[in-house]
Amino acid sequence: MQDNRKWLALRERALVPAGARAARWRDWMLANDPVIAAVRRPGRPEKVAASVTLGLVAAVLLFLALFDWNLLRGPIGRWASARWDRQIELNGDLDVHLFSWTPSVQVRDLRIGGPDWARERDTLRVGDLQASVRLRQLFAGRVELPRVAIARPEAVLISTADGRRSWELDPDAPDTGEGLKLPLIQRLIIRDGRLSLDEQGRDIRLEATVNAREGAGGEAGFRLEGRGTINGTPLTLAVRGGPFINVRRDRPYAFHGEIAGAGTRIVADGAITRPFDLGRFTADLSLRGRDLADVYLLTGITTPNTPPYRLSGRLVREDARFTFADFSGRVGSSDLSGDLVVDKAGDRRRVEADLRSDLLDLDDLAAVLGAEPRAAGSGDTRAASGRPGRLLPDAPLNVGRLRVMDGELRYRAARVKRNALEVRQVDIGAALEAGVLDLDPVAFTFTRGELRGTAKINATRDTPYSAVDLRLRGYPLESIIPARGGAPTVTGRALGRAQLEGPGASVHDFAARSKGRLSLVVPQGRMRAAFAELLGINATAGLFRLLGGDESTAEIRCAVASFDVAGGTATAKTFVIDTTPVLARGSGTIDLGAETMNLRIDGETKQARLVRLWSPITVQGPLTGPQVGVDGGSVAGQAGLGAALGALINPLAALLPFVDPGLAEDANCGALVSSAR
């Protein structure tokens, strides 16, 4: 306690002298500072200076009140023209009212011309423009416009295919994609506005009217309505909102928008979260159309070809970032849901998508690869390309659209509708960067077995260059070769690999010009004994068993087919089918461009046969429906030789050409399988 009292006493002694010094300094300033003295006791010079100052202020204010602002129209126009490199004119009266808490300006007959490359049409003409600003908010560093009234505005917006835009006053400024940000306008009035849009890159022509009226009737509020064409098809646009009365920054402004064109219809019901900051809004969005690829014409976002679709979800814009969240709907006969994010990185768009299907129809996925979409419920079972006999899709890839954006996509189908290939699940990943599309993984899970691999499409060239590497594991042969009489003809698991690369604008063109390797391996399995014998064209064993309904089986020790591909033609390098009774070897080609095959299979029996036709099996015709036959010339030659021997030597000698001693040996399956992988 005593120590505390000592400390307080010391502090008081320290503070008292400091306070006294401050008081003495103040008194000295009051007595000796000339400015303070002049203010407290002004003399004649001070009174004269004050009078002159007040006079100058009054003269300036009187000058501003009586000044003819029209005298500045020319200088303002010349300065603005030089600043933005286009003709800018104030041809009508210019009125400025400064003496108010809400200073205002009125401009009549304002003209803003187009840039050098679009001088034939003015970018903007305004018959009458009135605007006021709230002075107190301006002093606080915020721009707030109590009223803006625009009469007879006419805007012409031209965008060229190479990206030039007539409405950009500073074309060198970076495009951040954040949207137009205007100051808060509490009352906005637009009368008899007109808008013309010429978007040459996507072939869009639009003529629209713009009005914003006050009141409470059916005509009140904001209206933007237009008609035109997009890629030669009709285009309509309508945007509606409430009257711009007492708009506040913290009160969302609701709007309704519709756009229809290029077989697509988009409807949005939303709100600008901070009025006049067009870079921020939310909306319930629904879109439907005949093909998702058409969305590019309206939005500039690249999407794949699809069957007719309908989707809906929540769209949120945050400056340059658009999020289509938790959307769902149908594409063709398949459901589709997920999340989509479109952002702007530098001068490029970036898209990230996570897509899911609970139940996928494979026909809808085929359309993404370029096949002709099949109308839902049509029952159309045409080939994937839409033409009979054609297996590979031939719709060309639009490389220009792949070059304008980057992104990542993941698509998974939990289940697949019943199909001939017995696909049960699908998993596809894609990454697009600078015009190069990487597909990894490309995975199809079957009831038994799996197809998995990767693909790369280089779209930086005029003709895309692609490379694929696909592996097939454990696919059942009974899913490839149809059953006979209710019993499988062949059983076993197939392994395969396709390594191809080459140029081509479509899947079909790529295959027709590709090079690489194809292989198919069956390590072991079983085959109907009748068909095994027919591989060697054993008439007594094979035909009699087949005609007699014999369902016994023979072992497939191994089957290996390996093809070298060049110029779209696959030539058999190794073609062996080794069964217990017959060793068959094949040769021939598969034309991937014409989608036809021309194969020949020669069989040798492993056991002696009394009557055997020495004739190869031929497999010829389209890949979608090849014809299996017998080389008639070889059979005729064998029969002719038998007849000659019978006539010259002995009738029993006529049987010699049909006798097979059965000298074929088992193939080295291990070496064959290893070489084909």
C-alpha cells in the first residue's frame, strides 16, 4: 500500500510540469502567431484579403450559374474522340445544374461512332440523357445516381469472328469476364430504346427494343424484347424486371429471362444480388433442346453432341465464375445430374464438370462419340452412324470449339440399360488443355470383363491427330458369338488390345487412316465339337455331328489373332485357333475404312479322318454382318483330283484326296499368347 502511494505521488509530480509546459506553449502561440492574431483581431490587410477571396468564390459561383455549357460541347467531343479513337459528338444542348445536393446534367443528341473497322454504323446514339448524382454519397467515395432518364437510345453492337468488339472503348484492356458494374441507380427510365447485335463469330443477328417505365401497370418495369436469327434459324429474346424505383444496393432485383434459338430454349428466374452489379446474380435455370452442342451458339461453351435433352438447376454468377449447381434432367433416354463450373482464366474459359447417371442408355453415349442421335422411344435400331452397315460414327469433330476453352470432366454411370454388349457401368474422365483432349480413363465394365484405356486427341491441327490404347479383359466369348439351339457355341474369356494412332476428323476417318496394332487372345475355352471339326472342314465328323444335334464340346487350347494396322487396313500377323481336334490358321485383312473383312481359315486335323474336304473357311463382308462360307474352288479341285485318280487307277483311289492322316500338332500356346500381348 505504501509503495502505491509513492508511485502515485511521483506520477503527479511528473504530470504537473508537463501540463504547465503545454499551457505556456498555448499562451505563447496565441500571443505571437500572426495567423491566429489576424483571425482574432483582423486588420485592414486581412479584411481586404477575405473580401477578395469571398468575391472570387462568388464570381466563380455566378459564372457557373450563368455559364453556357454548350460552349464545352466541342472541346469535350474532341477530347473524347482523341481519347477513345472514335468520333464522339454532343450535337444538342448541354445543361448542367450544380447548385443542389443532387447535381444533374442533361445531354441531347449524343453520338458515339464506331471504331475504325466499323465506322459505317454508330455504336450509340441517344436523343436525350438526364442524370443526377447524390453529392453527399460522392463525398463519401460512393457514386449513387438518384435518377437516370434515357430517351430514344440506339445501340449497335458488332463482334467479329476474330474477337473485336465495337462497344469496347479500350480494346487493349484485358477482358476479366467479371461483367458490367454500374453505379447504383435508384430510378432508371428508358424510352423507345433500340438494340442491334451482329455477332459474326456465331452468326447471330438480333434486333431488340428496350424500355424501362415507372408505375404499377402491365407496361411498368424493364423490358428487353428482340427477334433475329442464329446460324440461319429463328432467335427470340425476352428479359423482364420490375420498375427501377427506390432500388437499393442491399435489396436484390428480380428478373425473368428467356432465349430460344438453334433448337434450344433457356429460361431463367433469378435476381441480381447487388443491383447494377451485373457480375453477381442467382437464377433457377432450365434449358431444353434437340442437341446440347447447340448451346455453344448461345453461350460460347463447348458441349458434346447429344440426343434431345432437358436440364434444370441453380445458376450462380460470381464475377467471372458461373456455377450450374446440382442440376438434373434427362438426355435422350438417360438421366443426367451433377455440377458444372465455368470460370475465366486469363483470356480463356475453363470448364469443370462432375456428371452422373443412375441409368444410362448406350445409344445416348454413342451420340457423344459422333453417332446420329436416336430419338427417345423411337425404337430405331440403326447402326451408330445412322446408316445401315456402318459401325463407326462419322460426325466430324469441331476442332475450333476445343481450342477456345480448357477444362476437366468426369462422368460415371452407375447402371446401364440392358444392351447386347452387356455393359453395366461406365466411367470416363477428360482433360482439355490448349486444344489437346486427354481421355483417362475410358472404362466400360461388363457383366463379366472390362474394357479400359486412354485416348488423346490433338485438336491444334486442322485435322485432329488421335491416339488410343484400349485393353479388353475377361470378356465372355458367348457374348460375341451367338448361341445355337439354346446352347452356347463357344465359351471362354477374351483378352484384347487396340493401339492405334492417326489423323481423322471423326472416329470413322481416324480408323480409316490409322496405324498400330490390334490383338485378341483367348487363353482357354470350349467350343461345340461340331464347329471344331468344321474348322478343318471334316465332313464325316463335323457335318454329321452338327446335323445330328450333337452338343458335345471340345477344348480350345488357345486362340490368338494379332493384326498390324497401316493406312486403316489390319493385316493378320498371327491367327491361330488351337482346339483338341483341329489346329486352324488364318490370314487376311480387315479394312477399317470400308468396315469390311476378308479372312481365310485353314484347318488341320490332329487325328486321322477318312473323309475330309480340303477347303478353307472364308469370312467376308461388312463387320456388322460378315458371311461365313467355304472356298468352293478348293473343294472343286479336291473333287476333280479324286475323280481323275478313280478313272486312271482304281475307284478306291478316288477317296485318297479326302483322307487326312491327322498329322497336326498342338500349338505353342504360351509363346503365341505372350507375343500377342
